[in-house]
Amino acid sequence: MAGKFEVYKDKAGGFRFRLKAGNGEPIATSESYKTKASALNGIESVRSLRRGRRPH
């Protein structure tokens, strides 16, 4: 099973994402973003890097 991203709200009210392995263990956590849209853009940047492309 491939890894999965999840977006969540942190205690300070910001948005973060974590990458979970196929077994559900977290393997990476992002910095805090002010908006959910920014966190989603962060996920897309990670996905771009994984595909060997530079994020925009």
C-alpha cells in the first residue's frame, strides 16, 4: 500500500500535513501553514519532488 497524505489543524490553529506509510505510521510532518490551501500546495510540492520535478 502506498503512503498517504493527511491534512490536519494543529493546536495553534494552523494547518499541517503528514505523510503516513502504508502501515499507518507517520513518516513526515510539515511546518504549520496559515491556510489549508497552503498546506495542500505543500503536499503538491512534495509529490512533484517525488516524481523528480522541481516545484513551481
